[in-house]
Amino acid sequence: TDVTRTIHLNEPTLEEKNCYTAVLKAHISLSMQIFPSNTPGSRLDVLSRRIMWQYRGNYAHGTGHGVGAFLNVHEGPIGLSGSRLNMYSRMGITEPGLQENMVVTIEPGYYWTDHFGIRLENVVFIVPVETVDFDFNNMNTNNTLMTMHNSFQFASDNTDCTKWLTFEPVTLVPFQRKFININMLSMNELNWLNNYHNIIRKVLCQRIYQEVNINLSIDNENLDQQSILSNMSMLSSSRQRCLQWIINQTEILS
């Protein structure tokens, strides 16, 4: 796998928070995108980069790359980088498009020489949008990502059976709460972040309990703190600390 989180070991300044949150916004912008199958990755690169440009920032590397299964962590020929278009043009070939079941990374960053650097990277799975079983923009519904922007959809896209794809996160690591300036996030971005953290809480907390043969009972989409803590005394001290950290880092931001 390939995952990056920048963490602060003390209290971040407002400037550090703003820089971190700008990179987070760039990450979310691409993560929540819906796109047609066979779209070249070079066309999606700008969806992250445009957020950085709004704050007069940029990064010298690609926004993402392909990930191999038991192969290379940087696995071609796909990627999410505008520079790949020039590379393929020089070779006289067409850039291959993104397709269902491919695995790529999303990893915008910001680097201030002699000060600090920030990168936020997830591995994501390319899936048909209708198969995603959670709505990153609405914590309280069971709708899919098809409703991520609003309830309207074109009755026809005037093409022959376009397959619409999106990104499903494989990486389940929280973004550091104290590093986030909530005032910089739009409602859609905040909903995406809260839903991502909710998925992390559900999956990882269940995994911790399953390691000691305890199955959590979940009656709704949101795994609340009481459900998680009810059997906490049956866990080892190290698992309890891990569980508490997950709970703290995945609480809803508002």
C-alpha cells in the first residue's frame, strides 16, 4: 500500500492549519469526483491542483499513480498527473484511461522550503458509482454517491451507455483533527470528511473486537461511541488505547 499522513506533534499555528486544510480540500475535491470510464488520469489531475491554485500554491509531483497488486507501488501505465500527457505524446501513443477495478493514489501536497511539508495520500479503488454503499455527502441517508452533489441527474447523457465511476477509499487512516481549520471547508467537504471518518470508525473498531472474537452489534449506519465502548473492558490495554484513539480522531466535525 501507499499512504501518507502529515501529523503535528505539538499545537499547529493558524498558518499551519490553513496549509494543511488547503491540501485536505485538494484531496477531497478529487476523491468525491464522478467521471466516465476511460477518462485519462491526466484530465483529473487538475481537480486537486485547482484548489491549491486558488491559494497560490502548487506541488511538483503528480496527484496520483497506479498501484500494483504484488507488483510495484508505483505501477503504470495509469496515473493522475498532467505531465503524463506529454510523456505519452513523446512516445506517440494514447494515454490509457481509468477503468473499473483499477487502484490509484490521491496525494496532493504543499512544501515550504526550510519550514515544513504536507502530503495527504490515500489509496483508492475505482468503482461504478452506483455500487458505492455510502453517501459521502449525507450522513443520515443510505443513498449512494449518485446523489453526492444534488438529487438531479440528466435523463440521458447523449452517449452510448456511459459507465460512471468514482473513487472508493482503501486507506482507512483519520486526518488529524487539530490540524483542520473547519472554517475553510464547504458543507460538501465537511460531509465527505465526516463520512470518511465514520467508515474508519466502523471498520477499524469492528476489526479490533473481531481479533478477540467479539462481534459488535450495529443497527444503523453510524457506529456510535456507546456501542464501541460497551465491551471495552474485555480488550487488552493496548487495544483499548488504540480504540480510544480511533474514537477521538473520528468524532464528527461541525
